[in-house]
Amino acid sequence: MQYRRLVKEAPTMTPQQRRLFFQKFAANQHTPAEHQAFLRWLGQASGPELEDALTEYEQLPAAADEAAPPPRLLAGIEARLHKVPAKPAVAAKRPWSGRMWAAAAVIGLLLFVGGHYLLLPSSTPTPALVYLHKRVPAGQIDSLTLPDGSRIVLNAGSTLTYPTKFAANRRDVSLEGEAYFRVAKNPAQPFVVHSGSLQTWVVGTSFNIYAYARAARQEVTVLTGAVSVRDAASQQHVALQPAQRAVFERTTRKLRKVRIAKPGLSLAWQRGQLRFEDAPLEEVLDKLSTRHGVLIRPRARRLDNCRLTVHFEDETLPEVLQVLGALTRSRPFTDDQRIIWLEGQGCP
């Protein structure tokens, strides 16, 4: 097949071969050998070739695999990267335009987001970073130690993606779910956790991240050290110290910093518990929804100001709803969308 020949013929690729590779990459059907062939081509591709490749990827139909970034996101990525100034011309070589540098960076970003390699535009291929995935089934808790000595405990239903060997200048991992991090200190190699659009930057510290895909909010709670949290989409940023938490509301896309009296309560899940002390009702309902695989929401505005001190461990969903009803003077009911709503007088 013509596509198979590109594995053996390096480093040239025709536009048709590039399109075939992008299609297979978006569907996660490419082989390591095919990927390496593309890396070799990318390392020597000219600016116009990179522009053409980016255009070809933009024109692909949306991939069914949600792990691959849909083409409609590329315009926003490129708009940000387009601000990177063009490199000056060297000798007789054609200078790269902003879009050419954007093309190289976007294509490299696509490969990184796909969970395989991180590439930067360069005249020589960058060594491949091989990524592993640690998945924790429902009802279980697991832990692992990363190559740098950092220790991570993962909550049920969580996935951590990390390289077998970190890059020289930083340590990048990705999290979906909840995890406690105790990061080995290395000022020359910052540790970055990617969770959705949030990036948590640390040097050496301990913190908890709550970032389930189905949750309405994300949280970063600092126990020791200092942490910087940034939303890549809006460029919002907060700096955290111990006993502080970053809260990111997915619906409003607002990132804010709050002080918490007992940050250790954020680790109660390691004992199979959910512990809240003077916590807003929205936080309690969101974490209960994640634990029980349902959506529990307040129906009446008079419930919005409720703050709860409560402890859950192995209660069933009906028992949880009974406790919530007693604390908020409300009753649950389910609509056609299978959302459990709380309706009632509100907290005393």
C-alpha cells in the first residue's frame, strides 16, 4: 500500500500520505513505525509544507474519538500561537511566517494531546516521549511513584497519563479524576499537571486535585508548599499557599481562590469518606454526584446559601438524599432528564 511505503521511505511525504496519517492518528489507528516516519518528516519539513499539513488537518471531519482534538479547536490554538514572532531568515532560507511557526507548534501539540509524543519545531527530530496510562477502576484506590520519585494516590475512576522518562526542562502529566500529589522537589524541572483546561505548576509540594470530567467544578487544594494554577483558555491565574484552594466553575469558566480551614479534609477520600466542614451546598452536591454517578442539583434559590458540615462514608444514594433533606429542609424529585433536584425551604 502507498501509505505503508512511507514507513520505509524517509523523510518525504506526499500530501495524500500526510492526510492518511492524520486520519489514522485522529482515530488512534496508527502504528509506532508510522508515527516515527512522521516525526522524521516533521523534523525536516519546510515552512510551506507545515502550513499545508496544518490546513490538511483542519479540513479533516471531526473525529469520533473524543481524545483527539476536533478541527474546530485548532483555529483557537492557532490564533494564540500566531502571535509568536517569525524567526529571522538565515542565509538563503525562506523566513518562516507566524503561521508557519504556528503550524509546527500546533502539529506538535496535536501529537502531545493524542497521548504519545511532545514535539517542538526544530531542524532535527526531538526524541520521542513514550506515555503510560494509569487507570483506577470504580470502587478502588491505587498509587504509583513516578520516575522522578514523586508519589501519587489516585481515587476511583481516575486516569493519570505520564511519560516513562520526563523531558529535561519540565515534568508534564495529565489527570482526569482525583489524585493526591506529593511532588519531588526540583527547581530546574517544574512539575505541571494538566486537568482539562487547567494547568497546575509546582516545584516540590503536596496538593490534591479534583477534576472528574463529569463534575461541574475543578479544585486544587494545597497542603504544603506553593502552587500556581492557570486556565489555559482564559489565561486566568491564581497563586496558592497552604490551606488555600483554587475553584474552577466549568459553566461560568471562572477561576477563584478561597481559604479553607482544614485542607486535610480534601484527602478523606483515601479512607473511603467524604468530609465537609462549613462547605457550600454546591460543592457537597457535586462530589456526591460524582461518587454516585448521578446529577444532584438544588431547585430552589433559597438553597444556594446553604453551608453544610457533614460526613459520608458508605451510605447508599437514598440514605444520602435523606441526610441532605434533613440538613437543607428539602425533598428530592427526579425529572425527565434523570436529574435529582432538591426542592424545599432551605437551610435554617
